[in-house]
Amino acid sequence: MDGCSLCGNTEANRCSLQDKLVDRVTCPTCGEYDITYYDRDLVVGSIDCKQLVSGYLREHQLQQAKGSSARPFLLTKESIESIIDAAPVEVTDRVDRLLINLAALSPIAGSPILIKPRTDYPLGYCVNHDELGFMIQGLRNQRFLETDSNGNHLTIAGWDRVRQLRQAGVSSIQAFVAMWFTAELNEAYDQGIKPAIERAGYKPLRIDRVEHSDRIDDRILLEINRSRFLVADFSGHRQGVYFEAGYALGQKKPVIWACKKKYLGKVHFDTRQYNHIVWDTPDILQELLYNRICVLVG
């Protein structure tokens, strides 16, 4: 199978990894990703809404820090379904995402943004370059984007809109829960964290309770990206919780900090300045967390 599995671009490079069980694809349109031999032939070939997957891949790569050694995203049946389920569909939502992605392409305010319509249409989760052109014109009409002899650049109003969108987060009802997956804290989750999130009108997600076959690090980043906010409980001081909270902060998502009282003294000094919910029992945790969600997220 030649070319890109998603957009069909014949200029995409493909190489085999892991004894030919995984293909790594580098596409001018979709970016770089890994896909298993099974999913390449039986899933991607038949799915609809491929442009939503292409859009997520381009957006995911823009969010990675420059110089990052992060591996390409692994596409599987499960991750593709999750991407499509969480992707923006309405035109106005996709225009907002396009604006955020254009901002990521502008390292300095006022610097020109190079847009290649034939290959950059996934930046707006678009079907083709014509739809991207329509959205770009919409950004110009709203005075968020200007074009002059030097190229495209975001206006002051455009940067202000980006700030508003980043602060608001995605219009998701999902809340990602980062915590120590141990029997000692199961009651805290089942009787404290989970019901507090649900009372506030959101849907909690704990990665160890989700059935998937993806690479765990890719799936964690995917679910944080699609969440409205993150609840991080530092009881037990697991390194993964610190990482996930830091990643969410980097994505401008609200983070709610919590820790069981007996573990509070050893919270890392880099995070002690944050206002932690300190709890002893699940019912106290539930009440304090519910109130914090209402204040911080709404």
C-alpha cells in the first residue's frame, strides 16, 4: 500500500517498523504517524471522516514542544474512533480550532504564517483546500487574520480570540482523572472523585478503566487533549500524575490539585504553591472537589 492511508497523498513516505507489523507514514498533509498493518488495511480503508483524523494529527504535532523526541502518534481502531468522537464538526468550532492552530504556527506576534492550502487544510479539520479557503476568508471578515505583502498574520483581535479559546478549553464534558491506581484509593475515586465530577455535570475518565489497545502514552495525551479539565490527586506521589498535570497546564486546561492529608508533606516543592484539596475521607473529598469544579470550571 503506497501513499498516505488517510488522505491518499502519493508523496507520503512509508517505512516498515517492528518486523513489518507497523508502518510509519510521513505525509505532507497529515504529518507523521504510525499505523499497524491490521488497522491500515481493515480500518482506515473503510472509515468515514478521515479529515477529522488528519486534523487531529496535525494539531497533535503542533502541540508538541519544539525539539521534542516524542514518537509519532499510533493510529489504531480504538484511537481513530476516539478522535472522530471528540473532533470538532460544526463549522464555527472548526474555525476556532483553525485560529488556534495558526497561532501555533506564529512563534512571534506579527510574524507571517505560511499557509499551503493544498496540504494545510487539516489545520481546520477541512475536507479540502476549498473549505480551508472559505474558513480563512471568514477569519479575515472577523478581522482575526490579515494578509499583506508579507503574508498572513494574526491581528491583535485574533490573538485575543486565541487567548479566550485557550482559557475556555474545549467544549467537552469529559474530565481526566490523574491518580495512583491502587486499591487504597479506589474508594476515594468511586465515592469521592467520580460522584463529584458527575454532580458538576461532567464525565470522569480514569485511563486504567478504559478498554484500549493503544500505546498508553499516546492514549493519555489524546484523552487529556479532549478533556475540559483535569483532576490530579497526588496521594502516593506517582510520577505519572505530575507529568499529566504538567501536560494539562501546558495545554492551558484547568487543573484541580488534591492530596490525601497523610501524603501532603511530601508533595514536590515545584507544585506546593498550588492550592490543593486536602482530604481524609471520600465524602470530604467529594464535597470539596465538587465546590472547586463549580468555581474553577463552572
